[in-house]
Amino acid sequence: MKEGLRQSMAWVHTWSGLLVCWLLLLVFMGGTAAYYKHEITFWMKPELHKAADAPSRVTPAESATLAVRELQQRAPTANAWFLDLPHERNPLIYASWTNPPSKGMTREERRAAFRTQNFTLDPMTGEKTAAPRDTRGGEFLYRLHFDLYYMSAIWGRWIVGVASMFMLVAIVSGVITHKRIFKDFFTFRPKKGQRSWLDAHNATAVLALPFHLMITYTGLVTLMFMYMPSATKALYGAEQNTMFSEVFPNAERVKPARELAPLADIGPMLQHAERAWGQAPTRVVVTNPNDANARVELHRPSGQQLSNIEPSMTFDGASGALLSDAKPLSATLDARAAIYGLHVAHFADTLLRALFFVCGLAGTAMVATGALLWGVKERQKYAKVIAKGGKAGFGVRLVDALNIGAIAGLPIAFAAYFWANRLLPVEMGERSNAEANVFFIAWGLAALLAQVRPTRAMWRFQLTVGAVLLAGIPVLNAITTDTHLGVTLFGGPGLRPVAAFDIVVMLLGLLLGWAAWWLGRKAKKAAARQPSNPASTTPLEAA
Amino acid sequence: MTTITWRYRGGVAARTVAAIGGGYVLTSIASALIAIALPLPRADAVTIATLLSFVVYTCVILWVFATTSALRAWIGVVAVSAVLGAALWIVGRMA
């Protein structure tokens, strides 16, 4: 831009990062939470906790048979049935189905027919569990991180895609501009103002750099055919569907024959798959049940490969005969699936999943420290003006306010979402939407307050609110449910996610509380240094 | 504070448009060409070309800001797009 390569790259890094950093914070926080979306959903449905307490004693084949029996009664003419059988991360049997739309339905009715309906079975007894409260749970946070909310998913995906591209540019230009990348990783100069923020930004960015680069690129890859359609246009013209069926060959669907044929016993199919894989399938999809063209698809549990496309077996639902193993993918398609798989990390076991989560937090910290650094640097340009009692420019104020609203405000929104889950009346209509609304009301309020008074006191206030709300969640859980830490810590393995959720949010709350305390100490010190003009210290300047 | 001239602002705006808009056009053409050029089954070729496109886009954006002037950036993006676009057109005519 101006002088050399390094300077111009520093410029690109600053602006491509700053323009999208607040949206990226939402994406990073939502995506990081989504690594545990099943556990979050489970925590948010306390009605299911009791059934999960005892370890499952039925085999996968038996639990599938139980679910099919129930589905035969409730939805014999469904489009498709989906079963999730008990495994490490899921203590219960989840079954859902979609109904076929029929002629003469309005658009609304059609949509309602396609919407999945579901029930949960206790694997101990085969009985239905208590109906859980209406919540989208972790799925809301997962969707939020690429679909956004209050807009069509397509718009959300384009907006997040553009922000991701900015992020990719920011990461690469950040690496180019950083001449001492290895040395800086071991450099931390605390309590040195701007330098400390720079070091913190470098440490969180470099520490997890492979993760940041990977997660940004693979995130773009998850929706690449939408973002970059030109190669598809060149080879397939307008036949985009042909491309999809060739690139995702196992997603083919068979049309119903409209000829009644009772579904064969599903138990032997599961046993066959278990013998072949040495592992029982955890996901079963039955398309066109009780039709001559019924298909039963069994999926191997994830955890053995990077690719998110797990090997599957397809059986003829009417005769029970094995039709085919899934077609093997070409090396290229397998590589794409592995890149995609890296983003969603279905393969990760407990430890690796925790590492992904920590890396996600480091990414959040990288974006946050980068955003703060801009304010600190920019304010120095106004140092003389501020010393004379003047004010920093409009841009500094705006960025300060947005930083407070995003960095301190978003944790409040997440916490409020979990509080709403426990406090909103269980019978409330449109309950899951109300939970989501609480998320955005809390965030909106935080962002608005920050715009009104972007001061250090506001930082401390919002950090404290976030800290109290998050750290208070175990208490809230203890008051509103029977499965508090005293129970979950000593209960069966099925309750571990509930205990882990309580502990992790509490730790995150303590972290925010520490930040608020640290800021308060800074404020006192600064006030002691210059008692004549306490208003002149703007937030984080001396931090 | 150093004052920022209008000339400088104009340069930044011109580069931004060249990077985002011009870069996307260049990337689209390049990615289509790569897809056609790869001697692989269609599904493989389209996948590789699309996977690479984000790398190409990033490089173009960074080059636009790294080069010495906004004019050079525009000439570069337009010239490369034109050459690749002509190649794409010829390939399309032959097919």
C-alpha cells in the first residue's frame, strides 16, 4: 500500500480484520459452542435427564427394533424415519420422521409436513420418555454460526461467507506482516499497554494458527459450490443437480412405488452391519417405510476417519436384502469430504473435541484482542488531544462501543439463552422461538447500552453481568431441575454432559469475572495516578 | 496525525473494488478454466477447481494491495481476467 510489502499487508490485515470482527465473534462463539451441540441440547431438555441416568442395557439392534415398533404406530406412512441410537455422546434413542406432503395442501401445510416430528425412547425400558420442552438447544447456536437469524438462510450464508473471506485474507496478511512469528509466540510483555495487547493478539493467533487457518478455509469449503459456482457452470451448465448427485453420490433418493409392502425386520440388518464394521451403526434412515421401494440405510458411527461421509450400507426395506455398500468415493471427493469433516469434527473423541473447543476459544480471543488493539493504537494518535481534555475521534468511540457490545455483550446473550431455557414456562407456545428472541434481546440491550456509554465502567458492568449469569447457571440448574452437579457428578455416564456443561459455563463465567476484576484494579490505579482528571482515562488505554 | 489526502482515499477505494469485485471475476474465470483443463472425471475436476478458488481469490486480493499503485492493480486484474477469459471462450467454442 504505502511503503513496503510488510506495511501494505499490515494495512490489509488491520482493515479486513476490523470490518468484520464483531460478526466473526458471533460466528466463532456460536461455532465453538456447536462442537458440543448435542450436549447443549441434552442439557436444555432436563426432562430427558432422568431416563439417561441408567446405562443402556439393550443392544443397538434391540433399540432400533423398539424405535421402529413405535414409529409403525405413529407414522406408518411417513416419507422417512430417522433413528439415532444410543452411543457415547447420546444416551437415548431419538426417532424423528417427516410426512409426505399431499395434494391440495397450502404452502404452510406443506412446510409443516416436512418439518420433522420426533420422540425419545428410554433405552432401558423401551418406553417413551417424558416429552421434553420445546427448545432448539445447541442446534440454534450451530445454525446461528452460518445461517444467522431473522433472515433467510441464503442471506445469512452469503454474509457469513463474505466475512469468512475477509478473515482468510486477514489471517494470511497477518502472517506475512509478522516477521518474527516464531519468536513472538514466546514473547509476552504484560502490563505494557499496547505492547501487551499486541503480544496477546499474537499469542492467541499464532498458538492456534493452524486451527484458525483450517477452520476459516474449511468453513468456506462447506458451502463452496454456492460461493464459487463458476467451475460448476463450466462443466455442468445449468444442470447443478447432476453435479450434486455426482459429487455427493450417496445422497440419492428412491421414489416410493406406492405399493404396500410391510417393512422387514430391522434387527438382522443391524447385526449384519455390526459384524462387517466391528461396530454397531448409530444412525438409521428408513426412506419410504412400508412401501415396495423402502430403503434402510445404516451409517457407521463417526470417529475412525476425517471424512464426514461415513461408510453406510443400504438394505431393501421390503425384502431385507443387502443392496450395496455405499459406492466408494474417488480420492478427490474423499479429500473434499475430509476437508469438510475437519470443520465439523464429527471424528473427534473426548480429548480432541476439547482441544477443538479450546482452539475455538483461542480464535475468539484472537478476534477480540485484535479488535481491542485497533482501539488502543488509534487512541494513541489522539494522545495529545486527550491530554488536553479533548475527546478521541468518532471512529474510536464507535469501535469501543462495538467491542463492548460484542466481546462483553455476546457472553450475556449466550447466558441469557440458557437462562431463558430454564425460566420460560414449559407450556409456552412458540417456546423455542422465544428462547432465541431472548438471546437477541439480551444482545441488543448490551450493544445499545455500549453505544450510549462506551466507558470502562460499561466494560466492567457488562463483563460482570456476563460473569454472574454464566457462573450462576449451575445454581439455576440446581434450582430448576433435579439433575444438579451434586447428582450429575456421581450419576451414570449418561449424565456426564450435564455436569460438564455446568462446569464449563461456570469456568467461563469465572474467566469473565476475572476480567472485570482486573479492569477494576486498573481503574483504581489509573485514578490514583492522576486524581485531577479521572475522566481522561478511556477504557483499556492503560491496560 | 498525518493527514490523509483524497488521492490516497481514492487509491484505497479503487484497490478495494479491484480486490473484491475484480478478484471475484478473475477467480471465477480461473476456476472455470482449471475445471475444464483438469483431465479428470467431471465431479473430481469441479471439486478441485472449486477448492482451489479460495486460494486464488486470497492471492489476488493480497496482490492488489501489495502492488505499487492502484492503476497497476487494475491493469493487472483486468489483463489477467481478459487473457484467461479469452482462453475460456476459445475452449468453450472448441467444445
